[in-house]
Amino acid sequence: MDKNEKKQAQNEPKNNSRRKFFVKAGWSGLTALSLGSTAIFARFFFPRVLFEPPTRVKIGNPSEFLPGTVDTRFKDKNGVWIIRDEEDNLIAIKTVCTHLGCTPNWIESRNKFKCPCHGSGFLRNGLNVEGPAPRPLDRYKITLADDGQILVNKSIVYRSVAGKDPDELYPQSILKV
């Protein structure tokens, strides 16, 4: 062997090992890309399931709600206010402002709901009286369950109409006790 052949023989393993390294690196990269794509695919098609609150909620016996009061206990957990008027009617009002979807607050001293976002005001029965809200607050269906408890069915929403009294428009949204 002459010197050139020796150099060529010494370079071959180096080139061969470099080639193997790049082939392994390429396959490793392709494998990582495939696994990442599979993970993204699985996350997209099998998302985490969030807890959905029940659409039917038992909130207690009618005797627990005093005449002329607004019960705010269910505002945060169930998104509903329970109103018992002076005539012993119960109403379940949705806690979402009809303007932009904020949550109004019940202000006892002013005897009305007031939206903190844009100042819409609503009477005790949900009728809009001030601010930019285009219509009264929506209502849920409210009935008595077999065991005598009040049952609010949030899957049935009575969507209020501008300029119409919700009491007259949806008499079925009122539970007479």
C-alpha cells in the first residue's frame, strides 16, 4: 500500500462513522417529529373534559325563601337568582347581563340589579330600566319537584324581549307557591 491508499483507508471509517451519525440524527429527528405530531393530534381530538354544572338544580323548599326577597346564594355556583315577590311568586333569573354578558349585582339598598361593566340597571323582576342593556334579564324554568323542592331547569331559558314585561310575556316562568 502506498501512502495515498493508507490515507484513504484511514478516512473511510471517519466518513462512514460521520455518515452513520447523520443517519441516526435524521431518524431521531423524524421519530421526535412523529411523536410530537401524534401528541398534538391526540390533544386536539381528545381534549380534557371540563366539568359542566347540572342543568337541573334543586335549590330548597319554597318556605326557605321569604316574600319580597332576592336570594343570591346560587349566583356564583349555579348562575341564578331566586326572587320571591310579595304575591308569593318565585322567579329564577339568569345572572347574565343582556348587554355584554357581565354579571350584575343585586343592590338591596336600591332594590335593583346593577351591572358593574356598563351600568345597566334591572328591576327585581329582571326588567331593564337604565343603561345600555337592550332587553330584560332572561329567566329559567322553575317548577316544584316531586319531593316538594324548587327545581330550576337551566336548559329551558325564557329569552326576554325588549319593551315587554317578562311577567306578562312568560307566565310559565313564574312558580306560584
